Amino acid sequence: MLLKHCVRLALIAGVFTTLYAVVSHLMVSSVDGESVNLARSFLTEFRRSEALEVRGIEIAQSMQVKKAIVEDLIADRLSLREAEERFLDSDSMVEADQNGLVPRYRSPESEQDLCRQVVAWTTSLLDEKGTPQEAKRVRRRLMRQIEEQFPHQKLLY
């Protein structure tokens, strides 16, 4: 699977290099301002498309990691707090776009938001794959951990 992604990225890089050379040549050889603007727009949109594809790959990888984290949480191999820390780490797998070609990747802004995200993922996976008894057991355990983590706050789910 890694080889497949490497080949795909190599192809994208080759296409990008070729297009960059063609567009650069057009920009240098053309005296027509409209052609230059068109070439610049084309190059910008091509770079945006490439950035979106990379972002999609990063998000897919982050989602796989989050699913594994939730599976460990459901199996009681992780505490809620440990799952939250690992969710933050998986969010960092999605690189910031320094060129402004794609929107900023939104991560939870507070500890409560992060907790809600982990619980939402857990609930979703339990609804998809778990039994009603398992869901009830896991939800009780999570509610106890939430009450310990946020003793003076009522978090809504």
C-alpha cells in the first residue's frame, strides 16, 4: 500500500514538473498579458489540486489512526484521556498548508471539544459494529471517566 502511494506521488510530481515547465515556457515566451494571467491561473489551480490530493491522503491516514485508537478505547486498552492525546497526535499528521492553497485543517480547540470528538467517534463505531450490551458498558465507562476529567462541568453529547 505504501508503494502504491509512493508511485502515485511520483506520478503527480512528474506531471507537475512537466506542466510547470510548459507553463513557465509560456509565461517567458508570451508577451500577451492575458496568456500570462491564464498560465498563472492554471498553475495556481494545478498546485491547489495537488495540495488537496495530499490533504486527502493525510486525512485518510489520520482517520485510520483514529479508528484504531477508538477500537483500543472500546477494548479498554486506553483511557479516555490517552485516547484524546492520541487523537491530537493523529491531527498533527495533517500538515498545515503554508501557501494558503487549501483551508486550515480544523482540530478541536479545547479539551472539552477533543473529548466530544473522541466520544462521537466511539459512539459511531459502537453503533456500527458493537452490540447493545457492549455499547452500554463502554458508554458507562466513558461517562465515569468524563466525570473524573471534568468534575465541575456538564458536557453535552
